[in-house]
Amino acid sequence: MGLKAQLRDDLTTAIKGRDELTKSTLRMALSAITAAEVAGDTARELGEDEVLRVLTREAKKRAEAAEAFDAAGRAELAGKERAEAGVLARYLPAQLSDDEIGELADRAIAEVTSQLGEAPGPRQMGQVMKVATAAAGGRAEGSKVAAAVKSRLLG
């Protein structure tokens, strides 16, 4: 079963179970997926990785909104945003630990080293990031991957 079908099934379950948080969050997620499908010149069905990217983007929006509400002293709204992010997290792959991100950065540097024939420096960070981001496959925030790569290239 695809991720989008799983979201629809879980939405039906949430509606039947009167789970308002899950219902509203899954409706929002399915809306975002549909919007992504009809964006552009022609409507198309998103692949699994594209659906995952949409869910990741929505979860990140919830985390950023929670931080903004906390900064504004609106704890109840921040809590709601965090709860929605928690619902979306059920559908996202487990995030990599800092150690795993470091190992991923080391492997990416080694791969770029073999391509270039020499150790990459700060100027080749883009090449290393391209390899590292592909290897992370959405299981790590780009900023964490970039920090790990940068520390290894500079240090």
C-alpha cells in the first residue's frame, strides 16, 4: 500500500474514531499532496518519494510554527502545532542520529575524493552535499547534514 493510500485509510479511521487532531492533520496533509499534484502545467500522480517530501515539508512547517508561537508566548497554539507534527512524524522515516549523519558525511567525502582524485575542500562542499543529501534520503535535516559536512571539510 502506498503512503497516500495509507493516509486516506488512516483518515477514514480517524473520522470513524472521532479523532479530531488526526483527522484535521491528515486532511491538511492530503490537501498539500493534492496541491502538489495539480501544480504546474498538467496534473499528475506523485511518486512515493515526492509524497514523502510533501509530508516532510508540512512537518517542518509545523515545527517552525510551534517555535514562532512559543516566541510569541502562545503555548496552547505551539502545543497544537507540535501535536500535528507528531501525527505527521508517524509517516516519516526515522531520523538519523548525529553519529549516523557524521558517518554519512564521511562516506560522501570519500566518494567525492574518489571522483576528484584528491581530498575535497570547502569549494567542493556542493558536490559533497549532493552526495550526502541523496544518501540521507530525507532521514536528516539538510542543515544538520551541511553542518557535519562543513565541519569535516574545514576541520
